[in-house]
Amino acid sequence: MTDFFIISSEDILYQLKLSCQLPDIIAAIATRKIITDAANQSDIKIQAGELQQTADKMRLAKKLIKAKDTETWLEKYYLSLNEFKELVQISLLSAKLAHHLFFEQIEPFFAAHQLDYAKSITYEVVLDDEELAWKLFYELQEHKISFQNIAQQYIQEPELRRVGGYCGIRYRSDLMPEIANYVFTAHPPQILKPILTHQGVHLILVEEIIQPHLDEELRCKILRDLFAAWLQQQLEEMKIVVQI
């Protein structure tokens, strides 16, 4: 048996087919073309200083502090320095194109969709038995049991049980519609009446509703959302011919 074997581009393509990843790769190729074409049409230019700054940020994000770290990372992903430069360039073009297309739309979009950007802090226990859920709900109302006690008794997943059913900070879109409607009309702190979904019967403690504020973080999120929706629309409208 030899100590090495050669993998060809045909082998890689065949493996992508077998692992059902080819549609994602095709979409990524088409997305790159959409971005570069749109950037050219909009006469978006990249300055050398901008490219270097973006490359530095990318290396920092990947913890590539030393030159050797970058070299090892490039070898791992079979990238040349020129290909890394192209990777940085498409990332920068994407950011600049998003800003060019949608920066002026952020505030009007936020005003029209403000409720979608409210966030909730909730705790949740999902039960199989609706009768039990109502029993526990009434016991909570009468302060005969705490939500923490219920979480300890009825949550099977160790990590979730350990944090008492804490679900984190979530936007409306992160929740099932039938749950979001109740969560975002609650008056925290409030235990919601049991909610029946396809997952089971939900007991939910709404600890806090965080009203949206158009800070820098939210501006970036809205910009990403608008750009992602635009890219998806471009992909759906594009006629893609794959020659293999």
C-alpha cells in the first residue's frame, strides 16, 4: 500500500455530487458572480488600503496572528495568496455593495418593521401531556412550585435543564408564529398559558421584552437581511446552466 494517493478535481466534483453539496456550491458560484457584476455596474471600486484592512480583519477573526498561522491556514484550505486576496476582495465587494444598495433603506425599513426587531428573554419547558401542563401552570399561578423546579423535573436535555429552560434572547422571527404572538403581547414577568404546537405543550416564562433601538448592531443586521433577501431574489431570477 502506498503512503499517499492523488485526488483529482474530478474526484472532488464526484464527492460533492455524492454528498449532495453541489447545489450549494452552484449557488455560491452564482452569488459571487451576482456580486461582482452588480459591483461593476454600480462602479464600486476597492482601494489598496481597504483591501489590506479587510484582510487584516479576516486574519484576526480567524486568529491568524503570525505569518506562519496564515501560511498553515492557506495550506489547509488549498488556497494560494492570490486566491486569498480574491476571497478578501469578494468579501469587501459584498459589504460595499450592500451599503450602496440598502444603506438609505435601513431607517425606513426599521420604521415599517419595528415590531419584528423586538427581542424576548424567555424560559421554556415542553411537555407531552396537556393535562399535566395545565396542572403545572395553575401551581405556578398559586406559587406552589417554581419554574426552575419544573425545568429540573421535566427537561430531558442536560444542558437546557442546567440553565432552567433558558432560551436566550430571541427575535420574533426566531419563534414559531403561534408562540411569538403570545410572547410579544405578554406583560413580563409573566407565565403564559400552555401553548399547543406540533412539538408538544409549551410552558413559557416571559422574563423580559426588549424594545428595539436602531443601534449599530441592529443597523448591521437589517443591512445583512436586506442584502440577503436581494441576493436570494437575484438567484431565483437567474437562469443557471451547469456544464459538467
